[in-house]
Amino acid sequence: MDGTRAIVPGRGASRRRLRKTRTRRRVLPDGAGAPSRDHGRPRVMFQVRIHGRGGQGVVTAAELLSVAAFTEGRHAQAFPTFGSERTGAPVVSFCRIDDQPIRAREPIAQPDALIIQDPTLLHQVDLFDGLGADGYLLVNSTRGFEELGLGDLVRRLRAERLLTVPATELARECLGRPLPNAALLGGFAALSGVVSLESVAAAIRERFAGRVGEANVAAAEKAHAPAQHELGSLSRA
């Protein structure tokens, strides 16, 4: 698979939880994914592409997102590709979420959502290739999209599906380390509604025990609350 490898998250306890929650379904956002058919049944898959650098938890972010979806009784898949595995090199990871079994294994070329963990990549790599007008865009930054030089891009996207989150700053505050992935997943839960904050927190606690897990959950919660408020203001405007 050209540099990709499948990761099956949620072994053990998460698989037991999956069996218990299989009957619960969460509706994917309007316009998400590309309709296809599985044994004659219409289906919509939600696809997320995450860009960052080695050492920022890009791969872990996709795995946590997939476990959050498993927790809600859905099928999910997470896997990475590496330009290089060294720290600081560009890394891409992928997550697919569906209510039906997922058979696709190729990298995601037309994402429904983009999560950018490192804003230094914005003008170095073609991050936005394949993102449609109804796509979601989440960027780790203290600045707005115009300040980031993305004004032309975001004017063709829906304002209520755009969000910047100061994830690195929140991670430093909560964790003492610049690892933005948990905070970004909290922001993503608010932005997209694809998974809940509670499911993100459960996935984090399953992956990281004790104080480390709680610190990551705190970062996700601190990103989620203002993001939800900001997006709520947009929807009322």
C-alpha cells in the first residue's frame, strides 16, 4: 500500500465496549462524504486527513479519533503515511468513519475534514488538495485564517465549518509539552459533531492512564468549550 499501514485500534477493552454500544448510532453531518452502496444500502463515509510533523502525535490523533468512533458503535479505520519518520518531518495520517464496514484502504484524496497540527506547513505543502466546498477545516493556530494567508481559500468554504484552535498553547498549559493532538480533537468534536467530546475523552483515557490521560482530556475540554461557543455564534448570525 505505497507507504501506508493499517492500524487496528481498540483492542481488548475497546472491543468489549464496541459490542455493548453497537446499537447506538450518531448521524454524520449533512453533506459529509461521498455516497456509495454496500449490498444495496445507501451509505456515507466521513473521511479525515491530518497533517503535521513527526513528534506531534499526528498518528495518535487519527487512532484516538477512530477509537472515539468505535466507542459510539461505528466502524472506523486509522493509518499513517510518512514522508520521513524523523522528528519534525511532515507526517500525514488518515481516519475513516462509517456506519458500515470499511473496505477502502488507500490514502484519503478527497477528505471531508482537514486537521492541520502544524501551521508552518500551510504554505510548504499542498495540504488542501481534495477539500470540497462543504469540507471542514481545523488549524492549530492563535491567528485567524486571514492572518494565516488563507483568505482566498476560506472564502470558498462554509464559515461554520472553519475553526482555528490554539492547541499548542493549550497543550503547554495542561501537559507542559507542545503536543496539540488532544486539544485539536476537542475542537474537532465541536466543529464537526462527528464524534462527541465524551467519546474523545474516553478514547484518550483508554490510551493514556492516570495524570497524562487527564491532562490530555483537560486540553480537549479547554479547546471544545470556546470552539462550541464561537460556532454557536456563527450559526445564530
